[in-house]
Amino acid sequence: MSAKPVQSTAAPKRLKGNRIVCTVTFSAQEISPAETQALAKLGEAVRIPGFRPGKVPPKMLRERVDPGALLEETVRALMPSTFKRLVEEHDLKPIMAPKVEAQSRDPLTVTITFVEHPDVKVKGASKIRVDRKEVKIDPKDIDRMMDYVLSQHQKTQEVERAAQEGDQVTMDFWGEDSAKKEVAGTRTSGHTVLLGSKTLIPGFEEELIGMKRGDAKTFTLTFPEKYHAQALAGKPVTFHVTVTKVESVEKPQLTDAFVKEQLGEQSVDAFRKRVEESLRTQEEQIEHRRREEELLKRIREATVVDLAPELVEEEERDILERFGAELERKNLTLEQWLSKSGKKADELTADMRKQAENRLTLRFGIQKIAEEREIDLTDGEMEQAVTAYLSPLSPEERERVSPNFQKDFQGWHQLKWQKRLERLIEDLLSA
């Protein structure tokens, strides 16, 4: 492999999506040591009788290794110093690993394509605000929560009579669609429901009234149009139900004595106040999450950025990997998930692409605002953050992951990003 003695680099070409392409022709002086390094690396896998691994003479190695593999490994050896020089000479700001393609062998010429940090604008960034809504607790909600707490102390007694409202019924059931096929996820054994609680879809509990232990019944109900499982929303399903137990329910009376003995409060009024405070805390947390989600949505909608296809594809891969891991945890195949969700594969792909674009847009928008507001963490603050993150872990887990949280390692950068985000959100919501 020969080359011209003088190296040449074409001026970087800027393409759509902040993609940059550089063409580099290497000199013989650069190629020689890189090729020697590549040959030695490939030679580790070459076995020739009479020679120890890695000790085969270069001339013999050259005859044994694939020329294409040697070219690829030589280019790989040249890349670190070449890429560093390009970045420094042309003041480039790459945010992804470069893609390298060999164009010719003689002279050795390659094209290096990478994505540079895009220009980001957040329209009206200084005006992005989310007003806080006043949290109000409805007395009816307090009553419902107190009633729920009482229900946790109720007593049940199995009965042989027919079920009536207020009874607790245990049953096995499954559902089939209009095509007589079993609906995935509907087969249930030992399910318990309090008749009158309205926890099941409309009409289901009413069908159970009058049934006794051992009774079987088949009935058809239509799921609500806004049901959370889209595959069932608005669809008729025929249920096959067998009652296995009917129990009467005796709920305790709410008295000062009961509250003091069972709930640790001095009076019913004190218990009611505790329930109200608990509900208020929950509602304030919900309101904070609402404001946070709305804030992030407004930042994303106000952010203008040209996303390179490579960036979106990389983000999509990350989303897909996380989705696959989630399916594995739930012991579901992709086909089963698609069936339950009512989505088609191409719809899922489109959703993931849109999610990737939204995540990237939001990330760049947040980064821009954080830079403008000079929101950052000192090394000392990062040390505290890393310690707080690692301390709940077991000694074995801490030992395993802690190297990744050293300064400038991936875990360290991810944690810093999370803390900057938390600080930015706190800053914007308190304004």
C-alpha cells in the first residue's frame, strides 16, 4: 500500500442536519506505523506452526491476513490522531463518534462524517412560566379516604346465600371478543371485588348480584370509549364468570375509641385532620408534577433545532433497547405487546421516532437555557451528588458501578445532567 508523500485534507463540507464531511488523504509516513500496528493486532489471531501467537514475522503475516481487514484496521489506527487534528484545526464541535469510509487505497483516502453540536434557539425562553394552581381538598375526598381506611379493618364472613350489594365476591373469569377468541390479559383466577365499589367496568358488578358460590354465568359488556387499554376501548367482550366465594362484610364504626385503638389518633377529628394533610401532600405533589411536565412541554415546543438523522437514529436505538428490556421484565414478546396495545409494528416505529425527536429537542432546549442561566455544579457539589447516589446501593453493587461515576465518565456526566435539570426546573418553577 503506497501513498503520496504529502498529506492533504479537503475543507470540511457542512451538510443539512449539522453533518460535516471531511476528506483526508494520508501520507506514506503516517500510513507506515499505523499499518505496522494494524498488522500486529490482526496477527494475534493468526496461528502458524513454529511461531508463538503474536510472534509471526510481518512478511508472513501480510501473506496470511485479509487485505480488506488490514485496510480497515489501519484506518482505525489512524483515526484518533486524525480526528483530533481535524477538530482542533477547524474548531469543530462533534457530539457523536465519526463514521469513516475508505474511498481509495492508493493513495489511502477516507471520508470522515460526523455530527456537530447544532445551533439551538429557545423562543421566548425568559417568558416560559407555569403558574401554580391552588390546591383544594374536597371534604368528599376526605370522607372517601376515611371510608377506605375503615375498609382495611373490615371483617368478612363466608355465606351460602346469593350475593348482594355490599358483599365481597371472589371469582374466576375470562373474556372473548366478537370473533369468539379469548381476549389477551382477561383470564383471571381468585379476583375479589366489593359489590357496589364500581371498581370494574360498568355493569360487571351488577351481573354478579344474585350469584352464589359455584354459580357460572356468561354476559356481554361494552368497554368504555375512554378505557385505558386502547385495544378494548368501545369494544364488546363476552365474559365467562364462575363465583368461588361470597362473603358478607362488616365495617367497623368510626368512633374515638376505634381511632385511638387501631389508628393511633386521639379522636375522629384528629384522624380526619391527618387524612386531610395526607391528601394535601399528595395533591401538592401531583400539582408539582403537572407544572414540571407542562414546563418541559413548553420548553420543547419553544426549541428550534435541526436534528441530524444520525442523532435521531441513535436515540431511537436507545429507546428500543429500553423498550425491549421492559418487555423482557414483563415476560412479554413484541407480538403479545402489539396485540394488547392494539398497535401495528409500523405505528410503534413511528411513535419511537417521534419520541426520539422530542427527547432530543427537549434535551437541547434545556441545555441552552441552562447555559444562558449559567446553571452548573461545582466539583464539590458533584462529589456530594455521586456519594448520595451510590450510598443506598449494596457494597457489591457500589463497587461494580462506582468506576463509571468518576469525573468525566459516562455515569458522572449523566448524573450531572440530571442534577442540572433538577436545578433548572426548580429555578424556573420558583420564578
